[in-house]
Amino acid sequence: MAVVFFHMRGNLKDEFPSVLRWVSPVLDHGDLAVDLFFSLSGFLLAWNYVARIGDHLPAKETARYLWSRLARVWPVYFITLTIAMLWHGFTVLHGPDPVAPKDFTPLSYLRQLFMVVMWTEPDNNRVTWDGPAWSVSCEWLAYLLFPLLALLLFRLAAVLRVRHLIMYTLLLLGPVVVLACASKNLYIPYLWVLRLLGAFVGGGVAAMIVRRIPRTARNGWWASRATEAVLIAIVAYLYLIKLVDRPQYYPVVLFLFVPLIAASAMATGGVARVLSSRAIVRGGHISYSVYLVHMLLIEPIWWAQNVWPKTFAPHTLLVEGLFLSVPVVALALSYLMWRFVEEPARRAMTAMVKRRRPPVSHGTDGAATNGNGSAGRGVQGDGSLGKRPVAPGSVR
């Protein structure tokens, strides 16, 4: 939701100036939620896949991983891309388009369809027809690189101490913070590459750190306090740079996202208990749809303000109500999208590649054989053969 309010911040400040000035230090930097998502994505993938990939790169396991990622992101992405195409096609005929795409051509459509559109672009300015979808193209690049990253993380976790892993995390994020602060924004040409890799790999390293720390009640308590402290530090820092008029230093908070994720993964109370509540968990399920849907609700309001300026004039009850309704409508539509599009499509795509167990028959000697007549071997839970890889956390 931080990105939703970030994209409406100008309108909300105009309609509700006395209220929004108190939350503007946080609202103005809602785009940092994208970096938080990159870090969280790297953490979760490393947590779930590094031990399974182990110290080699099994082709079938890698293929299943990539297909599962495609099943997770592409269905909703395709639906919202199609809606965005229809919307911008409509505004070409009935303009003006409040956020006209830089390139509204078949080639651009194909680049977006295959989620490669950002790979050759210096920045994200109007590259995707559904504005926020630029980061999905970035994320897809990270997904493709992850199997190689998993090999590296497995080896790093096996030979490095925790303090060394922490040092590498800071080094990964350092270039992004320095360059962003020097240029006073996160959108200089090709900085998106460093943002993606720094946050994504940093999240992966954090997962390896958490695996090395024993899960005890004491560590869980300290992790809970650390989660709360980091959250307070992030908010306090954003208010501080606003107070001293140094807004260009806001990228420094990127250093805090990785420890926030690591601490919350180990926490057992406080904020962690809130994050594990049913409502928040469901919010996490629909968050991807919220991210891709919300601009498709905001842009028609901007368009209507241009076409009918008197009817949709600022500071009217109609306009105030429309902007206030965007988060609510986005949540409702995103739940429907998750319930009836995202999850069914993901399950269907996953079922396409599930390995079916071959029929078992008895050979002439009475031994159980599989479909090709050979004696069965030990089968792992994921259907693969051979030893289980050693978890990085167990290697000292």
C-alpha cells in the first residue's frame, strides 16, 4: 500500500494538506517499498531453494524453479498488461493521456509480454504501460539469475562467518546508497540494476545469516526487539531528514531493510505477531495484485480531471471521495484477482510440470519395479533421485 499512496501523494496533499503534512516524510518515500520487496524476494528464494539446489545446479530442479516463478508472476501481469493496453488505446482516441507511454508499439508490447522491457532501458520513466510493472521485469531478471546466485550463497554460507556475511551485505548496498545520495534520487540511468542486485542479493545473504543463528526463545525475543527498533529507526530517520531539510539522504534507509527482514524472520512476538495475523497474511497474498492494479484506478481519475475539469475540480467532495476510495477499491479488486485469477492460474501452471509417479509392477523375481522395469531407488519428496543437499546452515 505504500506504493499506492506514493503514486497519489500529490493529489492527497492537494486535497488534504493539513493532514498529509504530518505523514509526508513517509509518504514521499513510498517508492522505497520496491527495494524492500526486492530484498524480501531474495530472502525468501534463498531460504526455500539454496539448500535444495546445493553445491550443483540440477537441470530439472532449476527448470521447476523457473516455471514456479513464472506461474507466480505472469498471469496477473498479463491481465493487467492487457487492461493497460486497452486503456492507453482508448486515450489515444479520446485523449489526453495523463501518463502517455514512451513507446506504444507492437514491439513494446512484446517486450512487456516477455517481461524483458527494462533490460535495455536506462530508467523506468513510462517504459511500461501499467506504470509499476517495470519492477516485474527487473524481478524476472533476478529470478533468472538466482540459480547461479544460489550456488554462490551455498558456498559463502559454508566458509564465511556471520560477521563476514553481514559485511558483504553492506558492501552490496553501498554503491546504491552512495550514487543515489550523490544524485539526490533513485532514478539516475541504470541505477535500477544496482538497486535490484544489491537488494536481492542482500536479502539472499540475510537468509543465510538467519539459518546460522540458533532458534531459541532468547534469540526470538531479541529479534522481536530488533524488528521494532529498526522500524522506529526507519520512520525516525525519514522525519529527521525532513526536519533538517536534507531529503537527498533518504536512500540511506536501504541499509536497514535487510536487517529488518532478517530480524522479523526470527522474531517471536511484538510486530512479528501482528505480521502473522490472518488479515496481514491475506494482505501479503493480494499485495502483488494491489501493486499491479492500483495505477489502473488512479489514471482514469487523472484523465477525467483533464477532460471534465469543472466536474472533477480539486477540493470537491467528488474528487476527495474518488482518491480516498482508490485504496479500498484496489484491495477489493486485488482480492478478486488473487482469488479467481492468480491462484487458479498458478495451480494450473504448476500442475503442468508435476512429475507423475510411474505405475509400479512386479518383476519376474517379485521385486517391485517402476514403469521402465528397473528396481526403484530412493525418491526424494520433490520427485528427484539421489542424496539430499546439505543445508548451508549446517555447514561450519
